[in-house]
Amino acid sequence: MTRRLEVTRMIPASPARVADAFWDIEAWQRVWDPISAVTVGYCDGRGQEFTMRVDRDGRTEEVRTVRWRARDRIDFFSPTAPPMMTWHRGSWIFAAAHGGCAVTAIREYQLAPDPAGTTASEDARADRFHDGFTTRVAAILDCFAAAFARPGPPGTTGADADADIGATDDDTAVSAPGAGPAVAGVR
């Protein structure tokens, strides 16, 4: 069965700046700590292919993703989906709102079946997975919101706070309602 989730968070920066940060997949490690490695195989500014290693629940998952970028969104699919899914696709959508950027994450996926599961246990497992996946996607957005709320580029402090991912000279961060705190330990 195909499942879909949608999570939106406010980020205190312009949509262009936020979209640039989300596109810079190699910089994600500074924002979201479960990522242990990113290898970009292709990137031309509009299309991108990469492999990401994510540490979760005591194991490392390797996910291959292909993304393409339009002005206000990044769409993707994972030819090598996370191991608990048979397929996975989604979008990051960036919209100006309340002086900042509303980022909406949309995910569609199919959970891989548990060969030993009964229909009732599969339904319960699918619901638990969906709730946990929604929490993880929200945590990613919350980590980006927290990173943009600090001085310097997302994920940096101190001496590293001089440059900014996707920033321009006339781009300033703004306070946005609803920007949640970083969620530590959610993987």
C-alpha cells in the first residue's frame, strides 16, 4: 500500500536561500547528524544524483537518490530506497510566508512487507513506521530551521560562522513563527 506524508515548517530565511541550502546535499552533514557520508555522482545545478549513508537505530543505511530542481521545489526519487521500503519519492517545496520560507516536505513510499507478518500486524507495523517517518522528516525540517536561526551557515558555530550556504549580500535572516527547535537523537 502506498503511503503519503506531508510536513511543513517555517524557516527564517528567503525561499531562494533555503532552497540553495537544501540543494547543497554535501552540507546536510552539518545540519542533520545521522548522515555519516555523502557521495555526489552527478550535479549540474538542475539535476543531481548522490548516495547518502545514514546511521539509524545502530545500523548504517545506504540510500541512492536522484533529484531535480525547479525554482521553488526539489523533487526526487530513490532508485535504492531505504531498506525498509520498496520505493520512495518526494519533494521539498519552498514558499514565501510570514517574512521567511514555508518548507513543505512531501513523501510517498511503500513499506516493504514483513514476510512473517499477518494482516493485522502489518497494518500496525505500517502505522508505527509512518508515525516514525513523519517524526524524522519533521526533525530534518526542525534542524534546518534551527540552523538558519543561528548566525553563520546552517550547522556551524564560531569561526565557521563567517559564510552562509546560499546567502547573498542583501539576504537577511528573519524571525519566523513556528520554526521548531532542533530535535536531537531522532533518526
